[in-house]
Amino acid sequence: MTDQYETRRRRLLYQSKRRGSKEADMVIGQFAIEFLDDMTSLELDQFEALLQESDPDLMTWVSGLEAPPSEHQNSIFQRICNFKNILLNH
């Protein structure tokens, strides 16, 4: 039997890889593949909240064109931004 975190992580991985835009699929999906298994419960909450946002908003924030709302200014958001920068430099 799978535990609640494993089920939650699988659902979040699916949502991360099927965002709707290629850019979001690449950044958010790859981030989830790399880091989802090691996220704490709090980080899963933060990540799940970000996934509720629209792709245009999310990618505008991640690209640094606009600051995210205060509820998304957290460690997971910063890690996604750092990850995006690493992807762009390779």
C-alpha cells in the first residue's frame, strides 16, 4: 500500500509535467522530476499552491518579469527560479 505522500507526489508530478505550455512543462516538470521526492510536507504544500496558478502567471514570476504574490515568495519558488536559471545556462 502506498503512503499518502507517495500518492501526493505522483499527483504533483503528473500536474507538473502536464502544465499546458511547453515552457512550463519543461521548467516545472523537470524541477518536479529532480526534487519532488526530497520535498518536505511544507515544501509539498508550497509547490502544490504554485501549481494552482496559471502558466502565464507562474512563468512571468519565474522569469523575473513580475514578483509573485507574497504567499508564493518562499523557498520552493526560489528553488524553481534557480533551477530555471541552471536550465538556461546549459
